[in-house]
Amino acid sequence: MTAQRTAIVTGSTSGIGLAIARRLGAAGFNLVLNSYTDAAEDHALAESLAAEFGVEALYVSADMSRGDAARQLVATAAEKFGAFHVLVNNAGIQHVAPIESFPVEQWDRIIAINLTSAFHTTAAALPIMRKAGFGRIVNIASAHGLRASINKSAYVAAKHGIVGLSKTTALETAGQGITCNAVCPGFVLTPLVETQIQDLMAEKNLDRETVVADHVLRKQPSKEFATVDQIAGTVAFLCSDDAAQITGTTISVDGGWTAQ
Ligand code: NAD
């Protein structure tokens, strides 16, 4: 990977996105960090990563539930850095409820943030990547992009959708120096999963250990969480020259979940 390439990571103030940004920063990429807030700590995070890795880093507030904001994020990155080379569509949320009582606004929000935002950023990014003759698009899907679970209709639909979007993007960019793939993590201990653990503890009146073993990691044969660094390392590999012929596929990091 050449120094002074630039990477955009959506939803990168926390969890998996932050670990990906840190890993790409360590590999010499300039960074465009993103979330929907615009707090001093968001900009301070960009400054601290820039100092730590000796790269340029910019925080851009953009709400991925809005298509115009998603496209503007890409435009802002291109304006600031002239071009960019990596787009990681990572921003995502979760809501758990049976279909018949699933709140419509939560359905719309999950589809918008977890799926439609990647359509908008990809559409805005492709002309810039084609001009550069190089691009790596990595979509953070999920084991739920390949398998279903009860009460996660919107999330499963969005994640299956982003796997399909990744394949179509790969076909439309094949032979142009651009690849697009989806990474499918199993359970990773981040704020998104911690909320589910806390909700299950309350709902089932169980201690944390039991909830993690019997409910959260039930489908993950390793019985271990994947780590944010393992996801980040997989993304960094997909961004490397070694991965130039890997496109339109999924890479699972799920402790064996989808082998079942
Ligand atoms: P997280 O809650 O720790 O981080 C989500 C990030 O997205 C945060 O930076 C948050 O600020 C940002 N975000 C949320 N709404 C946004 C919006 N409207 N606009 C812009 N940014 C927004 O979650 P995480 O676990 O790190 O999840 C990251 C991605 O990985 C998601 O797409 C999630 O579905 C996926 N994933 C997570 C797991 C897991 O077990 N944690 C497993 C499979 C896939």
C-alpha cells in the first residue's frame, strides 16, 4: 500500500469502524472519519489519529440515514484530499423486535443507514476511483448477511442487501483497478452488541455470563467474540495489493457461525 492514499470510513468514532480507521492509519492512509455528531471530541479524535500515525485525518459529520449527506461526505473527502482510494461502508445500527411489532421508523432507519447509505457513497465514489484507476470498497455486512435470526428482520434484510450490492458493484467495476467485497463478522464486543446483552439480561432476568454463553454466542461455534482488530485486519488485507483479484465476495470472521 502506497503512503498518502486516503480512506473514508463511515461510522468510525466507535467499535469496528474506529479499529478499521486506526489500522488504515497505521498502514499510512490519510483518514476521513465520520459519524452523525459534530462534537469537539469527534474532531479531537481525528487530530489524535493524525498525530499518532503521522497522516492527515479529517472528521466529517454526516448522517448516513440521509442520502444527500452520504454523497456530501464523499465529495468533501475528494475536495480535501484531491482523490481517495478506500471506502469502508461501516455505519450501522440494530433494533430487535418481532416483525408484527417492529416499529416502522426503526425499519426505515436500519435500511437507510445499514444499506442505502452504501449505495449513495458508492455511487459518489466510483467516478473518483475510476479517475484514479484504483479503488477498494469494503462493505461491513454481517453473518446476518448470510444467515437469519429471529427478531432481526430489518438488520438481516439490510445485511443481505449489502452483500448483493457488493456483488453488483464488483461486476460494474471489474477490470478497472477497483474491487468491492463484504466482510461478514459474527459477534464482536462493541457498544452495538453490549446494548443487546444488557437488553437480554433485563428481558430474561439472567446474568451477563449466561446471556453471552447461551444467547449471544449460541450460534458462534468458537464461543469467542471476534475482535475489532481482527475485523480491521481483514479490511486492511482487502485494501492491499495482494487482494487485487478478490472482488464480489464475502469474507466471514465469525468463529464458524456460517459453516453450519
Ligand atoms: P458501534 O455502535 O460501536 O459503532 C457504530 C458506528 O456507526 C458509530 O461510530 C456510530 O456513531 C456510527 N453511526 C450510527 N448511526 C450513524 C449515522 N446515522 N450516521 C453516521 N454514523 C452513524 O457498532 P459496531 O458494532 O462497531 O458496528 C459497526 C458495523 O459492524 C455495523 O455496520 C454493524 O452492523 C456491523 N457488525 C457488527 C457486529 C458486532 O457484533 N458488533 C457484527 C456484525 C456486523
